[in-house]
Amino acid sequence: MERVGVVGCGLMGSGIAEVSARAGATVVVIERDVDALERGRARIEKSLSRAVSAGKMPEAEADLARANLIFDRDFRLLTDSEIVIEAVAEDEATKVEVFRRLDDVVQREDAILATNTSSIPIIKLAMATKRPEQVIGLHFFNPVPVLKLVEVISSLLTSAETTTKARSFATEQLNKKVITSPDRAGFVVNALLIPYLLSAIRMLESGFASAEDIDTGMIVGCAHPLGPLALTDLIGLDTTLAVAESLYEEFKEPHLAPPPLLSRMTQAGLLGRKSGQGFYGYRA
């Protein structure tokens, strides 16, 4: 894939754009406004500079990645993309609108339209296009430049050719480890992870244990690198809520229902690391 598009340049989109650019592709990054674009550009620059400083990347490689990146607001720059990866907010209506626009703009007949959704069924996004056989899920994990996993999710209408090309892009070009999932809300990882995080939030909400004790228990007792509440802060409480709602909508199982505390904190803008305050406080 020589021409890659990324729609959305938040935490996930910037990471996807970075690894694609480092892999040698020309990457067009589309965002809704100039401020969002600049934040995304700064995030990628910080990541590249950190990798160079840590000795994990030669300066020449970082310079090549920078040269491969194009930042803009104009969807029309995606016209000749071979693959476009949507990485906007985890909101079904927003994603559906992006796929409608991509279907109009991307002109290559063989182009793949991929989504980085962590929970929304792929078929819902595919049916917003006239080419559902070319729509697939490529779910990366944060931070994208560090974590190797990508979930590949084919809908009932995704063609075998699209699946093969998407897997090849993730494994051979981006050097990621791929697992496959059926097109069910939550896929593999979040179907396991989200109930665990919700249980930790309920435990805190009920006063059963403090946030520090819950996290310490899982880190020291179960050898997890991060406790569930700190992990929720890293993921973002709003994203965790959106995934939980998607899981509950599909399966209607009580343990998937978002706890009131999660809903209230999200409404209050206490979203975790990205807002500076979640279950823990974070310095800017």
C-alpha cells in the first residue's frame, strides 16, 4: 500500500498515521479543523522524537516518516488512496457519516475502506457505502507504535480479497500481529476486557475497595502491567462507556451495562489521561 488515508488524528489516528508513514507509505491525514490537525501533528512529532531519543529509531528514519505525512482538512485528497482507515470518535452516527463521505470521494475501484472501531459492528458502517465488500475492521491498540496487535474483522459481506489484502497490510507492511474476529460487538479483546473494567468500576462505586487497592491487587497479585482503573483512564472513560453501551445493546447482559459512576464521570468531562483527570489525576 503506497497511498494510505487516515481520517481522524486523535490518539489512535495519529498512531496509525505514524506507523503507516514509518512503513514507507504516503499518508494523508484528514481532520475536521486546523486545531485538531495541529494537535495530531504535534502528537506524532513527539512520538517520533521520543523514539529517536531512546535510540529506538535513527533520525533518518524519523525524517522519512515526517516527509511521508500530509495533513489536511480536504477529504478530496483521499481520492487515490489504496486504503483509508477511519479513526474518529467511537460514535456510530459520526462513523457512518465518514463512510458515506469516503464512498463518494475515494475513486479507486479496489480501495479498502477500514474502520478502527473498537466495538461497532462492521456491517453497520459497510451498509453506508455502495461497496460493502470492501469494508473491513482494522482495530489497532493504543499506543499504536508500541502495541503489536491488530484485530481484523470481516463483516458478512466483506470479500475474501479485501480480508487478504488487509491482513497483508497489517502483518507484512506494518509488522503487526493479527487476530481475527467475527463481526460481533466488542470483537475479541474488548469482549473480554470491558466486563473486567466495568467490574472494577462497580467495586470502586460500591465502596468495596479504593482505586489504589483495586489496581495494586491486579498489578501485584495477577502480574498485570496496569490496574483496571488506570487502564480505563488510559483508554478514556468516554471510549470505555461507548464500547460498553455497544456491547450491552447487542447482548443485553447485565454485566455489560455501564455503571452509573462511569456515565456520570464521562458527563462531567473526567475522561482520564486525555482530560487530565479520571480515576487518577494527571499533570499536563
